[in-house]
Amino acid sequence: MSDHVIAAGSSGAPLDADVEGHADDRFTPLRDLFRENLASGADLGGSLCVLVDGRPVVDLWGGWADPARTRPWRRDTLTTVWSLSKTVSALAALVLIDRGRLDPDRPVAHYWPAFAAAGKQDVLVRHVLQHASGVSGWDQPVTGADILDVDAAAERLAAQAPWWPAGAASGYHLLDYGHLVHGLVRAVDGRSLGAFVADELAGPLGADFWFGLPEGEDHRVSDVVPPPAVDLPLQPGTPAFRTFTGPVLRAEDTWTRAWRGAGVGGAGGQANARAVARLNAVVSGRGEVDGIRVVRPETVDRLFRDPQEGIDLVLGIPLRWGLGWGLRQPGTTDYIPEGRVAFWGGWGGSIVTADVDRGVTFAYVMNRMQPGLLAGPRTVAYLHAAYAAL
């Protein structure tokens, strides 16, 4: 698709100059909302994508890639998608589960023997994927720079003791989720998580998603714009305190070549809405996208079985975790449609939903971050506008 402004629909009318791409006519309210947020400055730059049965019915981008408004957000612009990265890390694990290389109900140490250290011999693969391993961050001392050596940082996690009994509760694996999945992928496959995703998922599906962006692609990156600072009232010594400080990571820390190239699977993916939606369409398509079979339907069905439920020890709210994705929790994530919908959001308001019952995938990726623990108001408004059109 070229970068000129088009509208896919019966009218063929051009969109506003700040919004490019295409949207079927029924999604005009979603397109207009995006345009309004870009015009007002609520959004600086970003992208929206809606797939129905794998077919793009919305693929929009617009605004600016920098606060000085010197670089337009283009069709191939990338940014740090924060915890949307976790859905792609989980998808890599799901592929290995489908192939019989990983069993969610076997100990991590069965595949990665070093992980048995310090009392973690009973931590299951399921516990890692459902944020219930007891290893939600790194013991001190640790800095943001330390986690960029993914192999070394994974081995540090393997050596340390858990912060709570595995499976007793979830505790959001804020930054180390991808390191744990990387350790499993490396143990059973030999490749890094980033190489596995490139070879087995992003490459075959044509998704412009990167764990470990080559330096030659840096010109396409839009650095995130940090949200207002918020003081979290955390009790020292708790899993929440230890996670959010182990390590402390500022949004500005992602403005570096080192971050982009590291391949941090819990927060460092470089992508846009189209790429994130394309990969998560494996779930909403029950394992298949555009005739490409990635996993079996029954493997996707496993995602929704035996969720981890309760008050999350790190985020402090009731959550339901499927096998790698969040599931709708009444009272906490009511903005997520009912049914078999796997989802998760990224710091600042990005989101992806993979709706198995309706065959719909929705993704929103932007650079101007919103405050809030989970989805921000723009996020919810876009998701509701997309579903209203359906």
C-alpha cells in the first residue's frame, strides 16, 4: 500500500491530511475520532488497525513522529509498544506448546535446569505465562541497563529466589516476562526469543515487529513521549515495590540504540498497530491467518482454560490471566468485550485485543503516552468505536 491518502469504501473520498490509510465506511466514526485526537494534540502520532477474519477493515496512521512535529508518522513508523510485546512473547511460547516442545504443566526447570535454583523447582511453565511464577523482577542491585543483556539478565532470574509461592497469586511480570520466555525458548529451541519471533512468526506472517531492531531501521522509530510523572504508594519489601524498582525504568530510557536493539520481550518490541494486530490475529483466527496455519485451534483454546484469577500482587487489582494474555475481569477491565477475548495493553495506552468469538483483532499504538494503570481514555474510546461499527 502506498503512503498517499486513501479511503477504502464506496465513496473513495480522501481522509483528512493528518490521517492516512484506509477504513471501511462503517468505521467512519473511528476514523473521525482518530482525526479529532490528532488535531487536538491528545494524540501526537499513532496507528489503528482492525482485522475481521484476518482482513484489514481499518488500517490508519497519522500525526507526527516527534514532538517538534518535523517528521510525519508514516505507514512504516515504529515505536516501543511496551507490554504489547508480552503478547508476542506469549505467542512464541504458544507455538512451542503446539509443537509439543513445551508443556504448560511441566516445571520450567525441566527445560531450563538452572531455573530450579533457590527453591524454584516447582515453578511451572504455566506460572510464567500467567504471571504467577513468583519472579516478577530482579533482586537488587539492578539497573535498566542491566536488563539489556537478555541472556545475562535471564540467568540472574534463574538464580534468584521467588518472591511468593508459585501459583498462589499472579504478580505482574512488568519487565522480566520476556526474559523468562526467552530462557524457555533458548532452552528448547536454541534460538533467542527475538530470532524465534523473526523466523517463525513475524517473517512468515509479514509482520513488521522486532525484538532487536537492526540499527539500519532506526530512522523509522518514533520515540515515546512520557506521561506525567505519578508517585505510586508502594510498601517497601512487597512484590509490587520490588517489581517496580527492580529495575526502575523511565520512558526516556527507551530513546536509545541499546534499548531498540536489545530485544526485551516484555516491553521492548518495536512495531505499529498493523504489526501487532497481524500477530495477534493468530489467536482471533484460532491459529490461522490468511491461510497460514501457525498453531492448531485446540492450542488457542488452551489459552482460555484454567485462568489465574485474583488480586494481582503487583498491580493491586483483580485480574484474570490466560495462558499469556489477559482475559476480561468484570469490574476491572469492563471495557473489553465479553466472550473469548485475549488482550493486553502497554504502558501509556496502547492495546491489542484478539476476539476469538467474533474473529476480530483490534490494535492501537501511539507515541504520546497517557497516564493510568491500564487502558487510558483514548484507548477505551477507540476500542468502543471499533466495536460499535461491528
